[in-house]
Amino acid sequence: MPNTRGDLAPATIENLATHDKVYCMFNPNEYTLAKTNQYATDKVKGKNTPKVKFSQGGSETLKLQLFFDSYAEGTDIRAHTQALWKMMMVSDQKKNQKNNKSEPPHVAFDWGVFHFEAVITSISQKFTLFLEDGTPVRTTVDVTFQQVEDKQDHHGQNPTSGGGPPIKTHIVQAEDRLDLIAAHVYGDPTQWRVIARENGITHPLHLREGQQLIIPALE
């Protein structure tokens, strides 16, 4: 199984119809889970607030942003992301048993102990760096998943590469400095040496845009 940049265990998105997997080149910095329920209201005379009745539960949604960079290899970054787009396409291997019509496949997002079975409802891809001939080599992909399996145990822990405290990462942006990153993640810019030591950085100003930094927990 390939690792991400930084040798962390990668998050994966699997097409459950074909079992093809997309391995995240950089693990997400964060993800968002949301859920809505539907309620109906009954009129109540002489009251300021109507009576509220539960109607039905809504599916959970998962939103995350993925970062891919193939500049060092000089290859088209779309080779790493086209499998994601296929997960939104109608698949002959996935048919609705009621009407016998094909539909897009179910997918599974897995990262450490976190498992989320869903369908992809939205993808937005932004290309941000190109070679001289126009070949895209850097991209961010925003993906929205809608739950299809009711799993109650995926909120138990934050994603990690094993036991111990959760592993956090930071993708270096233009103008980033270690002291600014430390101020953001720890609330204390003087803790930049902790990040430098964890990532083997000898000069605090020598950061590369797109570089993935491991952010260790403070002891």
C-alpha cells in the first residue's frame, strides 16, 4: 500500500463496485461531518410556539478537501484524480434492483479507524500549477459524500496512523513560516521548534509551498 508524502498511512476512497482505490497523496487537514433531521409542526391555538414532531432523519454528509501535487515528477496530476470522477459516473456494475437502472457506485472513505460508506454528490477540482506546455501538476479537490450506511461508531476517534494521540498535518502555503504555523496550531509561536524537530527542518525559513508538515501533540 503506498504512503502519503511524509510517510503517513494514507486516507483512501474506494469504489465499492470495482474496488478501485484512490490513495490520498496528502491526508486532509480536516473534514466536516453534518447531519440534518426533518420536523413537522402542528398549529397550536393560543401558543407562541407550534408543536414540533419528528418526521425523519437525514443522511450524514462528509466534506473534505484533498491536495495533489505531481510537480516533482512532471506528470499530469489528473492521472491521480480521474478515478474520483469515475465514482460519480453511472456504473453498469451498480444497478437498482427495483427498476434495473444503473447508478453511480457506493464508495467508502477510510482513514485510520474512520469508515464512511456513501455516494459522492459533489466534486469540485481547482488546478493551481502548470508546466510550460499547460499540463496541470497541482490541484485541490473538494468532495462531498452522502451517507448510505448508518454507522454509529465512526465518531469514536480522530483519524490516526495507529495508537496514541491523533496525528495532525499542515500543508505549507505561500508566505507560511514555522512561527506563524505554531501560533495557529498551538496558540504559541515559540513552539515552532517542536514542528521543526518533528520534520527534520534545520532552517525555519526553508519551507516549500505544498510541503506536508507533521504537527505533533505538545507534551
